Amino acid sequence: MAAGASTPPAAVTVAVAAFDNDDTAGESAERTAAHAARVDGFDELLGAAFGSTGPYRTVRIACPAGGCSATTARPEALIAAARAAGARILVYGGIHKMSTLVQIGKIQAVDLSADRLLIDRLFTFRGDTDAAFARAADFMARQVDEAFARP
């Protein structure tokens, strides 16, 4: 390595659990199903967003029996699964669809090494489209990145 060159920071391993879906918009079955599919894929969008936010690497967690989200798994089980996958950070949350126009999200992230909550936030975003969910994932990845102080 050349003099004065620095080593890039090691990637921080992040486990993103499935996000819970709460849809009270009362829309057609087709729109409800499309929204549910977007929420089901939000963990993957968020994982991809971490990759473009900083030196992060996402890992999949082995879901405990009954599910892999904050409401379907006990916190201890999610934390154990994330640690078993080698994660430093565990991210989880949910999305509440109020209407076609308004989504309310909840995100929490835990630094598993320091055993501390990094972020506990509500966020809103407009629209029930793929682009709206992608923007929300990018925003939340940046929020977690800002809350995480790298060693």
C-alpha cells in the first residue's frame, strides 16, 4: 500500500428483519395486495439502501418459528437470530398505510455489540408506489447510518 493511503473501513454487518404491515386504508383487494407486496419487500429495499449509504453488508437472519418481524417474533429471538448471522446492527419496524397518499413507518435499530438502541423513529412518506417505498428505504438507511458511530 502506498504511503499515506488508508485502508477502507470494514463493512458493518446489518440484519434487516421483515417489516410489519398495518393497512387501514380500506381500499380494493388489488391495491391492498400490491401494498402488502411492497411491505414484504421493504426489508430487501432497506438492505440495498444500506449498501449505497456506506460500508454496510446485509445478512439474512434465520426466522424464528412464527415469523421474522417485531410483532411475530419475540425480541430475544430476533436478536439471537441476528447475532447468529453475524450482524452488528439489527433493524426492524413496520409500515401503516393510512391512505393511498399517506404511509407511516416505524423503524428501530439496535447496535448488538454495544447493546444499545441506535434509533427509534416514526417517519411518514407519501404514495403507495415502488418509487415511494424506495425513497423511504434510502431515507431510513441514512438515518440509521447517522445514528451509528463507527469505531
